Amino acid sequence: MGDRSTAAPAGFDADRVCAAAAQMRRDIVTMLEKAGSGHPGGSLSATDIIATLYFGGVLRHDPSDPQMPGRDRFILSKGHAAPALYAALAQDGYFPREWLDTLRKLGSHLQGHPDMRKCPGVEVSTGSLGQGLAVGSGMALGMHRDWARGDSASPAGREPQVFVMMGDGELQEGEVWEAAMFAASRRLPNLVAIVDNNTLQIDGHLDDVVSLGDICAKFSAFGWFTIDLADGNDVVEANEALTRAVAYDAGPVAIVAHTIKGKGVSFMENQVGWHGKAPSAEQLAQALADIDAAAGVAERKGC
């Protein structure tokens, strides 16, 4: 029991994931400019991990059958980063790409925060920060019991997993730590928490609002196995961390991913002002140029 393997899933293609992440970034900034509102900073910091989940062979799912039995679940607890999730779902074929143009519009399937009643591929409606890990813990417990009884099949031939992505500022919510305590006490082997640790929240730097200290040490003290992901914007490193987390079967796993807010857009990177502000048409043009330039460099390096 424990950390069995760090081997990458069969078929992991870093070039494909990098290309998917670049397209996600283009879609994120474009839909936000059209909407005139939204949250680019935290969407862009989370893009590479979400791309790795959906396009790197980690997440077991089927866009043609969103309710596929035995599928893995992804919960975007930091629901304001919905543009990143929508960009992944559209690219993967969960819904027509034309929907991206309707972000935050009245009656749209793509609300400002994910709505499981409106958008295929959204497992849980989120937005009130702090709730995702609690929901994910209950979901993981039920799925684990089904698996132990033999009542659940998995297309991966392994126990279905629940991945919960949280923002680092979100960890200031007490419900997160109640859920962490519960998940550890039940030794849930199919729960993976991912902390998008970009160090900035709406009111400023984490240390200036409420310092989180050593996040890995905190989860470890609560009984979780922890993985310190040095570069959460590197898809190869992200894949290794996620693969290792899935392989661990002695309890829940927390991945603390060090990321850059606004990653990929030069004037947004590490700027708290871009937490919740849409780009203008001129800024969109610059953002797309930055993303295309970075994608070209990645191709030349053999991402």
C-alpha cells in the first residue's frame, strides 16, 4: 500500500498537452474580452494543470458520454476560474465551441461560475469558495464504497478518482480544513486535492491578507500525502505529480502547485489587478500575440 509508481500514463504526449494549453489560453482571453468581465489571472494560472488532466491521459472521461459510469470527476472549487474549464471542455468536444462566445450572457450555458445543470462536463456547481473539497470528499467516499463492493466499473481498470482544484486564497476558508480532516480520517484513496498556489488573491498577496505558511506541512499534519509541485505551469511536471497522486492508494493526496497568476500573458503575470478584470480589445491583441509567441517557442524546444 502506498506510493506505487510514478510512471506516466500510457500515451502521454507533452506536445499535445502544450498545444491544448495554448489554445485554452487563447480561448480564455478571447471569451473574457467578449464578455467584458471575468477572471483571467486564476484561469491562466490553472490552465496547464487542467490541460494535463483532460488532454494528458490522466482524467478518465468520455466527452460523448458525460455521465459515463466509472468516470473520474473533476471539481473546480475555485469556480471563478470557469473560463479555463470551459476552454478545456469545448476543446475536448463536450459542447460546441460557439458557446464560448456566450460566456456570462443571460441564458448562456456558460455562466460566470460552473453550473452542472447547464453545462455538460461540469460535475459540481461551484462558486462559493471553500465548498469543493467537502463535496469532493463525500463524492469520493461514495465512489470508494461502490468500488469496494464491486458495484463500480472503471474504463481505466483502476478505482475512479475525484480531483478537486482549489485556489490558495480559498484555503483561508475553514470548511476546507474540516473536509481535509474528514478525508484523512476515512483514508480516502481516490481523492486528489490540487492547490493552485499563485500567491495572489483578490485583495493582494496571500501574506498580506492571511498567510498560509507551509501548505504542504498543513495538509501533511492533517494526514494527507503531499506533493510539492515546483512548477505547476510545466505540463511534464504536472503530469508526473498527477500520475504519482493517482498511484498512491493509502489515503488522500494534496498537490501544492506553484503557479504564476496570469501565466502566458506578459502584462497579466503576477499582477493582482488581473484577478477579476477583462482585457480590452487592444489588450486582447497583445495577449494573443504573447500566447502565440510562447507556443512557437515551446514547439521549437519540443515541449
